[in-house]
Amino acid sequence: MSYKPMEIIIGWLYPKLMSTYGDRGNVITIQRRAQWRGYNVIVLPLDQESTTEDIKSVDVIVGGGAQDRQQEIVMRDLQGAKAEAMRDKIERGTPGVFTCGSPQLLGNYYEPAFGQRIEGLGILDLVSIHPGENTKRCIGNLVIEVTASRLAQELEAMTGTKPYLVGFENHGGRTTLGKVEALGRVVYGLGNNGEDGTEGAFYQNAIATYSHGPLLPKNPFVADWLIQTALKLKYQQEIKLSPLEDTLAMQGREAILKRLKVNLPS
Ligand code: GLN
């Protein structure tokens, strides 16, 4: 009998239009960490050429950021049957990491600095408004404590420590959450809107954040959570991932935290 390794299909939302500030780093991290454990990985772009069947076939979804213009093109393409397929995937618990422009797209609407309001998919109960060209963008390092309760518990079970994420934000839009849980609480940086201390959102198994593509390289345990959750859903069995050598990533995190003078409880 031939042995067939388990397989993960990563659906990458509009790689050509939505991949600002190193967002492909998130795709590569999931891909490599799964391959290093012997899983087969397929990276499938989900874009204008894709069908609803493509969307249905993926096991984990990665969506990056975009400039307002590109975001508008994507939001207009992702309507109708494609929007329904995306909604269905997320509602059924397909894990994903959605950065910056992507959560704006999964939310109720986005109001750009110029032009008209763009309707979102309404999967995440949040709205995003760009307050205009003369308002400062939210740019810089971002440190958050994960407060979304189930995610925080699952990450803590994997790592043995309270989950803090180190990232980098760059956005003009300000997001206000409706009836959706925040991903976390801002420890350093601005997060959703620079005012209420929330960062991102967590819904089913979708992680929405303003933190860009270095997110998973800097917080590899989140990539492992995505892989584990995807495999569990697909193969309907508990999956325990073998440990990897993460010293370099952890040293990188420590160096950033030291530079920001952020002391996290150990
Ligand atoms: N266009 C959005 C904003 O400026 C998203 C930016 C991004 O994805 N980096 O808020």
C-alpha cells in the first residue's frame, strides 16, 4: 500500500493585487512549516481567474493588504457566488489570516479617503473608514496580547505561555468592531483605530489583523495553529505537529520587544 502524505491547500487571495508590506511572508511561513513536517502543500491563488470550486477546495486562506485602488478592484470582483463561497468557508471554520485590507474587505464596508463607500462581504461585523488624506496613517511596530478567548486558550496550550503577537501595521483606515470579538488588546502601537485599544478581530477560525506579512515569521506558533486547525478540519482527527527549531524567530521577537522597551510577563 502506498503512503500518501496529508495535504494542505493554501488559498492566497489576489496575490497580485493584495500583497503589500511583505504579506507573502505569511504564505511562505505556512507553506514551509507544513512541508518541514512532511505535509504536501499547494498554494492556490484565488483571484479574478478563480472559480467558486477553487474557493471551496482550500484548507487555509491567506489575505494580504492593498492600496485603496487595488482593494476596490478586489471588492468588486469578490461578489455574488464567489462571496457566498468565501462566507461558507469561513462560517464552516476554515482557518485563515487576513491582514489590513483583507479584514476591511470581509467587513461590512470600507470608506476610502477618496471616492465612494465600497461594500464588503459582511462576514465580519466591522466597518472601516479612512478619515481622509490629511490624517496620519497608522504606521509602526505593533504588539498585542491575544484576548479572543478560544484562540488565546488554544495558543497557550500549544506554547505554554500567554500569547502575545509582534507585528507591523501600516494603514489609513480606522476599524470599529460591531458584534465580533477583537483579536487582541494593543500593548504597543495603534491597532484598529488608535482609540479603543482593540486590535483585529477573531471569528470562527478567521484571524483578522492590521499586522502585515511578517506576522507569521515573527509568531510561528500562529502558523502552526493555522496548520493544525486546517488538518484537523480536513482529516477529522487530532493532529499534533512535531516541534521545529524556532530559536532565530524567538530571538528576533525578543530583539524587537527590547528595542520597543516592551516588557511582557513571562
Ligand atoms: N487601504 C487600506 C488602508 O489604508 C489598507 C491598507 C493596507 O492594506 N496596508 O486602510
